[in-house]
Amino acid sequence: MPILTFLVTGFTPFNGEKINPSWQIVKALPGAVSGYKIIKLRVPTEFGRSINVVIKAIDKLKPDIVLCLGQAGGRAQMSVERVAINVNDARIVDNAGVQPTDEAIAEDAPAAYFCTLPVKAMMQSMLDQNIPAEVSNTAGTFVCNHLIFGVLHHIALRQYPIRAGFMHVPFVDSQVVGRDDVPSLTLPAMIEATKAAIIAAIKHRADIKTIDGAHH
């Protein structure tokens, strides 16, 4: 029987931060969850290169499920993203000094892709752990959105039977010392939340119906 695999990715630090909680979480995940082998991948916070690193891993590993994590400083909850849009529009430079403005991620591609993971089931599983969570309807227009759009586009082009999605995480508490107005969560809480989200993604091929009314 083939081994079921779940690829989880996190980003390198960017914009002057010393850590990126998305990778701190991924690094701390167990080697297996609910019978799936967890494969961990650190991704450069760079336009272009981030997609190339992840789709190369997807082509090689053929995972059953992909979940990419990224930092969204200023958000107060774990945010399961519903959609990725075909736009690069960077407010800051990436780690290679690149700052695209109003550019398509991929020519001859759809305007958007819906993520194919059960976003509300994942949100609910984190809320059940008493960890703040939401469904988000915008992944922004920086490298996070860039990556998940590229991943979903690659999966569509290759017609892989792979489900994929993205989750934004807040700052970890050590990043906001002295910044009382900036929300954060503890690393242990975010690790537990991510495990709960992974379990939900494995368990629910179809999403649950629940009222959310996300603000983003």
C-alpha cells in the first residue's frame, strides 16, 4: 500500500524579522499525522523562486495534500485562505529585492483559483481547540498569494489528484515585544492549531457547511 503524504511548507523570515512563525510551526510538526507522512519544506520569500521550489517538490514527491503556511503580521487569528488571485502587487520588496506591481503571476491562467482544502472544517477544528481562527477571502498580493496561486495552477496544468491550500498565521509573541497594539499567538498554540487543521484537511474531502462571514 502506498504511503500517504502531506507536504507542509513555511517561509523564510522577511521584512527585517528574525524569524518567520510559519516555518517555526512547520519545523515543530510531528513526522506523521492521522496516518499521513508529514514532509516539511522551507520556502524562500521570493517571487518566482518560491513557486519553483514547491512545484519541484510536488513533481518529485507527488504528495496527496499540500498546505502552505505564511506569516500575516497584524492578523489576530489563524486564517485559512479560500482563494488565490492571479496578481503580484507588492507593498514591500521580497528577499531578492524584487517588488512587482500589478503583474499577472501566470499568463494564460485564470483570474483566480479556489483552494481545494476544506477551509471551514479546518477553521472549525482550530476553534474547537480554543484557538482563534477564521476563513479569509484574500491571501494578499505578496509572496504568499503568489505561491499558492502558482501551486494550484501547476496542479491544474498537470491534472494531479492533489488537494492544496494556504493558511496565514499571526506573529508569534516574541516578534511583538514592545508593540502592544500588534496581535500575536504563542508558538505552541499555533502548532496545535496547525495539527488540528491538518487532521481536518485529511478527514474532510468535502467541506462542512457553517456560517462564518469572514471579514477579510
